[in-house]
Amino acid sequence: MTRKRLVSELEEQLGAKFKDSTEELKQIDNALRENKRKVDGLLDNVDERHKDILNERLDKLKAERQFLEEEKEKLLSQKKRKVNFQEAAHEILEYLSNADQVLAKGTPRGRKFT
């Protein structure tokens, strides 16, 4: 397998996992701002008669915020793990450079019986 083909295969198979998440991060940040705006709006209009409904809506918004923050952390951790496919291909080919010789010799157990 040539280096160029290996890089292409690595990008195809792993590229989606290590994609640029900038746009998704922007969407999550926007959703977090909207969540905060909704919470602030509810708190600004507190009326004792609606306390139960208010607490229910606040709980839902809190769960939504927690989910968004977790998603943001996942994306940020993936963003830190940038993959250089050229370098990965070089390391794979270097490691496999003597694979034919190793495989031709067989396993230690197989050599024992010959």
C-alpha cells in the first residue's frame, strides 16, 4: 500500500471522528446562551402562585444546560486530539516495513516444530 493511499484510507475511516467541530461548538454556545436567557426570564417573572410550574421548567432547563455543557466538553476534547494523517501513515509504514520478514519466519511456536 502506498503512503498516499494509506493517508487517503486513514482520512476516510477516521476523518469523521476527528472532524472540525467549530460550527457545532458555536451552536452549543448559542443554545447555552438561549438557555440562560430563558432561565433569567423565568426568574424575572416569579409569582408565588406559579411556583410549582416555575420549578418544573427550571429543572428542564437545568437538564438541558447540563447536556449542552457535556456535549461541549466532548467536542473540545476531540478538538484537542488533532490527527496528522501524514504522520500516522509514516509511522504505520515504518512499523510494517519488516512485516514480510517477520511473517515469513512464522510464529515462534511454528518454528519450534520445523
